[in-house]
Amino acid sequence: MTGEEMERAIEFLLKSQADFYARQAAFDAKFEAEREQTNRQIRQLAEGQQETKEFLNELSQIVAQNSRDIAQNSQQIGHLSVVLENVVEVQNRNNEEIGALIKLVGGIVEGRGNGKSVS
């Protein structure tokens, strides 16, 4: 091998090595950018997961409170139902007493209309 051939071979090797380093640097830069993007996405997912967890906890508390409210309202409705039944019962007795009173008064009025004395 002549000196010129040796020089060209060394230049080729140096150029090949420089190209390799350039490609490696580009690959490393691309890899680093993708790694950073992946890390951002992981952080966003973790934040989203935390927000979802907090939302579910809040929703769970709301559902529990609604259940307690419904139970309390059911008790109040049950109590009101009993009160209403009592009111209806009293009203029916009053209606019966008013009906009896109307008959009594009607009988008295009839008795006076027939010339009968009422004592």
C-alpha cells in the first residue's frame, strides 16, 4: 500500500468515524427528546389519576350523604304517613258526628214543623 492509499484509507476511516459519531449524536438527541416526552406523558397520567381519585372520593362522599338523606327522608315520610292516617281517622269521626248531628237537628226541626213540642 502506498502512502497516498494509506492516507485515503485513513481519511475514509476518519470520515466514517465522524459520520458514525454524527449519527450517534442525532440518535442520542432523538432518544433524549422521546424520553422527555414519555416522562411528561407519565407525569400527566399520574396527575390525571390523582384527579380521578380525588373526584371519586368526593363523589363517594356525596353518594353516602345522599343515602343518609334518603334514609332520613324515608323516616320522615313514614312519620307523616302515620300523622296523615290519624288526621283522616279524626276527619272520618268528625264527619260521622256531623252526620249524626245533622240527623238530630233535622229530627228536631221536623218535630217542630209537625206541631210537636220538643222538651
